Amino acid sequence: MRILMATMSMGIGGAETHILELAKELKKRGNEVWVASNGGKYNQELEEAGVHTVWAPLHNKLPHNMLKSRAILKKLIKEEKIELVHSHTRISSFILGLLHKKMGFPFVTSAHWTFKVTLLFKFMTNWGEGTIAVSDDIKEYLIKNYNVPTDQIIVTVNGIDTEKFSKNIDFSEQEKEFSLNHESNKIVYTSRLDESRALVAKQLVNIAESLDKSIENLEIVIVGGGDSFDEIKQKVDAINAKLGKKLITLTGPRTDTNKFAAMGKIFIGVSRSALEAMAAEKPVIVAGNEGYIGIFDDSKLEKGIETNFCCRGLEMPTEEVLERDILDLIKKDDQFLANQGVYNRNVVSKYYSVEKMTNDCETAYNNVLKLHKKA
């Protein structure tokens, strides 16, 4: 098929990585794929995979940007004879929903997270003829808050490329770039460092000095950028200066997160980042702004799957609990950590493959295409 996907941007983030992997796999399966967005670091990887990238100012609700985006998308759909449109964000879904009413193309949307529910936001939300939710709790949210019919929702996963995310990845260049000690006990944390995402990063910085007293040869690596980066950096610089060594390393935003996932002894993160580290056979503490699962093992599998590893609705993380679990995990013997890593990778391979994610999307596509054939 000739498929158009649309999103706000292709910068660094979980939804953006989801779109990246889906577009690449759809292309690999013989489809022609276009991704429309305000651009970003992942555009290069899309283009290298043979996916067409199209610029449109979909990154905000300014009226002139929405009108410009509408004109760009309308022209693209007509000129490229697009057969199916798949939108991934509220803004792009609103614009494409209006075009859908005029042009009649098959229209699918994805829900990657929960949104504010107000009259204005409800008015601006369009869930298409078929909707893909990335977890069961988001499916329930769509049914409860937007009355989306159950039979129109397909639940999928965040598909992880298990070749890209592997313990066998060479990360020597990244260690050299940031002057990291290859033999150190590294705690790696990856997340977008926005105020809405950076709670656990801040907690990790706050307990860093205490951890340093308990863990020999410790290095903490925090990967990501965002509107809280400068605030966190100020604290990190003060701690490193006080200790007279670089205990904490801030990398800023990166596209080579697979290298950092592979270098850690243990990993802290949530959602897609946690799954990527699990694919790299790392023991993982699942923690984020929406809740805390803690040290992941087979007893936490059900909670992980139910919340898409976002911890929604669970107890909130605290510095005390985070420090307790870090010390508990990092002091385990190497064989225990290795066994835990193998289990984690098996979970990703079984439940979170790129192939499963793409199959689910193709099911949603085919359901919508059948509606059009009947019409």
C-alpha cells in the first residue's frame, strides 16, 4: 500500500521511536511509506530505510501552522495517491480528520498516551475509523472518555528492534566520548527530561551522593534532554564539584540510546526505554512520572503489560524506595544479574517485537479497508 503517517515531530521520544520502527518495518514489507512531521533527528534514519519524509508544521496548534499543514497534507494525499492515512498525535488527527471528511481516504489513528479531557480537547480529537492503542489501559481510557467503540480498537505494543538493542553492541566510542570507566558499576537512566517526565531523574540525582557511599566505583549516566535539563545539570555540576569527580554524566538528547543501554550494569527507566534496556539483557528498575513498578521480574510481568511499562495507576516513586531497590539490585552477584537479563530479553522477544507491532497495525489497516470496500 501507499501509506501516510503523520505526527508532531520526529525528534527523540518514545512515540517517535515507535513510528520510526513501524515505518521501517512497513517499508521492509513492500509498502511505500511517507512520514509527515515538523522534522527531527530520526528523519535521517527513516530516509536511509527508504521511507519518504515530508515537512509540515504539525508541532503546535497555531492557526497558521494548522492551515499550512492542512494544505501540505491535502496536496500530498492527492499527488502521491495515498491509500491509507495513519495519524499518531492529536493535532495531526484533527487536521487529517477534517480532510478525511472531504476526501474519504481510509483513516486510522494511534493513541500513545492519555490526554486532557475537556470540551475543547474533545472537539479537537478525532479517533478515525479505526484506533490503535499501545496498552490495555489506554484502550479503557478511550472507551470511557471518548466513547470509542470497543470493536474499533486494536491494542498493540511498543515494538523493540532486538538486533539494535542487544548486549553485544559496541559502546566503546560512547565511553570514550564521556570519559567513562569501562570497569565501573554504571547505573544508566534514559528518558526525555521534560518536567512531565523527569521526576525519577531528579530523584536519582538527589540520592547520588548516598549511593556513592554504598556502591564502589559508581558512575551514573543520565541520557536525554528537555525543558528540565538545565535545572538537573545545575544540581549535577554542584554534586560533581563537591565530590571532586564526575559521579554523574549528563549526555543530553541522543539517538544512540542502544549504546548506553548496553553499557549499564543496571538500568532505570519507563515505557519504551525500559523495554529497550530489557532487550539488551539489563536488569531494570521500572520507574516514571506516573508510577513505580520497581525491580522487574516475573512477578511484575502482569503489571508491566497492563500499563505498557508506564506504571499508570501504581504507587508513585520515592527517593527512599528507589535507593533501596538500586542497592538491592546492584549488589546481586553477576550470575543473578545475567539470569535476570536473559529473562528480560525473552519477555521483549515474546511480547514486544517489531513484527507483532506491525502485524497489529496491519490488522487495523485491513479492518478499515474492509469498511471502504463494503461502502
